[in-house]
Amino acid sequence: MRVLLLDLDSTRPDHLGCYGYERNTSPNIDAIAAEGVRFDNYYTSDAPCFPSRTALMSGRFGIHNGVVGHGGTAADMRREGASRQFRDKLANESFPALFRAAGMKTSLISPFGERHSAWTFYAGFNEIHNTGKGGMESAEEVTPVVLDWLDSNAERDDWFLYVNYWDPHTPYRAPEDFGNPFANDPLPAWITDDVFARHREKIGPHSPREINMYNNRTDPRYPRYPGELTNRDDLRRMIDGYDCGIRHMDENIGMIFDKLRSKGVMDDLVIIITADHGENMGELGIYGEHGTADQGTCRIPMIIRWPGRTKGGTVDSGLHYHLDLPPTMAELMGRPAMPSWDGRSYAQAVRGEASCGREFLVVSQCAHVCQRSVRFGDWLYIRTYHDGYHLFDKEMLFNLASDPFEQTNLAAERRDVCREAVYLLNEWHDGMMSTMEYDVDPLWTVMKEGGPYHARGHLKEYAERLRESGRGHALAELQRRHPRESI
């Protein structure tokens, strides 16, 4: 058995052709989707990068494993303490350890462990190839490492290879000589002139006037990534830059597939294509960031092609978490699920036997804001504990069937739906707190330590930007919400 997992950082599904995107961003990924199962309602449980990958690799929600943020106490996995044996549980109960226990060689090509000092990310791998730039790699730097590995290992009988690409992550880094295949394609129709004008007035990091988080500075090394969206030409530069990152990455993925075909192993290879999180491209007025617990950030692609198991072109609409993948793979491999895993197998859906989605999902974000959201039916309910200087309402409610880009908050007029969402959130929270050894929710650890890492201590800097850009009217409310910070 051979398994290739492609982890495509910051890739949102609706910018892939196989998910209905009108631009031709992903022909190689689309070809795999046509031979396998595409999951349309697939979400990371914890966003962004570090919490998401920790949840996947440990098989546990962030509230259980402890990693919900990018700094402070909540950026370290919880330790086992006095009960720890010679090796900790992660050595045998991580996602990669599932494959190693089945006698497979487990290999990782990624800089991620170093990027976030996420050394637990390496648990369960026999070998690790750090591509060396801490997530600033472009595909042409990653692909040669993958091709070399395949030259040495592809024809072995049993291996699991995890490959990490970064091109859709800011700052968009497709080489200049790649050009722009989307220069003549229309921009998203929903971002009308009126919508764009409203977005321009938004307060908060990565709004159109602060693409560079708290300012509008640019870097000449990344000409595809603007510092500010002043007009529709800038908007095109932003969206085309993101899509060029996906297309450039997809072409490199095609090189991997060509190598696998040349080695004679493509036809029976299991291929999993997914991401750690998506990327807001206008949702909540945010561009080029994955800093909220919403649809743009937390919905991710999942494509599984398993020759002999999957029926080509199958689409599953059930609600699933990223951390449901480990028990799913365990069932499909005839292996036991690990006792610490929080996930639920959807192997039936992979085999095309039945839909087995969850009734609802709860997704969390504590790195840029502190939010928990409930995804159920057509609804997305977002509850904000720390707004990350965005001036978000405490409660936001969106009907994703009629408003997939989260432009109209219905919380005030649909209190009945909000109450249902809060009930589901409490049910989830009670279940999480009752099934762990700790009595502290790490979301509240983040709050007590000063707020989410990417917002902590930046209000004074951001206040200067707001004054110089004519939005000083927001400072009084920002100061009221964040009284411990000086402006």
C-alpha cells in the first residue's frame, strides 16, 4: 500500500476547478477528484495553521490537545505529566504512527515543525525533510525534494508520504516569469463596487486598507501581494496573485504525478488532497488572511482517491472535521482507531456506501481573534470573545445557502437560530470538558494571557494607521473593548 498526502497550505476549496471555480487553477488536482471522492462540507476543527495541523496529527480537538493559538501557553501541546511512560502517547497514537504501525515507511517533506516550533508535528515519522525556509518556500523549491524522494522510494511496497506546499499562503510568491494566466478572467461577481466600497471602510487587520495586517507596506520581493486595495486593479492583483499561487502549485503537483506514472505506481496509489485552512477573500471584509472562525478560513478541500475503493466523481455533502481523517484511514486499512482520537470515521462515505456526516460542527480560532462557530444546516453562527481589533459583533449569523460570502449578519432578526446554535455550542463544550483531564478551556487561557497572539499589543500601532487613514472615529470603541491597551 502506498499513500500520498498533499497538504496545500491556505487553499480554499472554491478556488479549485473541481469545486466549481470558473478559473482554471487546478487541472491536476481536478483530475484526481474525477477519480475519487470530493467532500464539500469539510472543516478544520481549529484554525489557523498550527492548531489545525496539531488537531489532524494528534487526532484531537484543540480544546483537548491544548494548541489553539500561535503564542503563549496555548501554543504548546499539553503534556501527560506523571502518567507519561518511556514514550508519550503521541509516539503511537499520532496520525503518521497509524501507518508506521502497519509496517509502512512514513516520510514528511515540510518545514512546518520548525516554522512554529511544532516539534510534536514530527511524531510518527520515520524520516523528515525540512525544506528550510519556514513556510516561505515556493513550489519549485519543494518539488525537487519530492522527486528525489520518489526516485529512491516510489517502487517500495509500503510508504506514506506527506508533502507540504505553501504557494497559496501570503505573500503570494509564484515567480514573475510564471506570468498571469488569469489576467483576462473576470473578478468574483459578488464583490461589486458597492460591496468593495463597504469593505474599504472596514476596521481591522487585513481589511482592504491594511493587507499587511496593521499597515499597507509592501515588499518588492512579492509583487503579486499588494499592501492596500484602493481600487479594482488592486483587487485583481490580490485575487490573481492567490489564484496564480494555486495554479503554480498545481503544475508542480503535476510533476509529481508524472514521476509516479514513470515509476509505474500511480494506478494503485492512494492520494489524499487537503489543506490546513482556507483564505478569506472578502468574507467579513477580510482579504488574504485566515484569521477567523468562518467559512472562508475554516472550510477546506478534501479529496480522496483510492483505486478499487472510491467511485470516480463521487461528491459527499456531509459535515466532517479534518480530525475525522485518522479514524477513517484506520477503518479503511483494517486497523484499530487510537483511544485518544476525537474523530469519527467516514469510511462509508469514502466507499460510497452511505453519507455519514455529523449533525453539526464547532470550529475555533484563537490566533488572530478568539471565536467559536457552529456550522449546522444552512447556518454558520460565530460567537466572538476577542475581536482582534475588527469590531465584530459578539454574535454573527449567516445563511450560507443564500449568503455564502458572509455579507449579511442575521443575528438580530433570527434569535431563534442563534439560540439553537448556542445550545449546540454548549452541548459540544460540555462534552469536551467532561472528556479531558484538565479543567481549563485553552480559549480562556489565551484571553487571560492578553488575547490572541497576532492581536496582542498591537493596538497602539494600529491606532496610528487608523488616524492617518481617516478612520480615527473607530478608536473610542476599540479603546472601550480593549481597555488594557494604550492608543
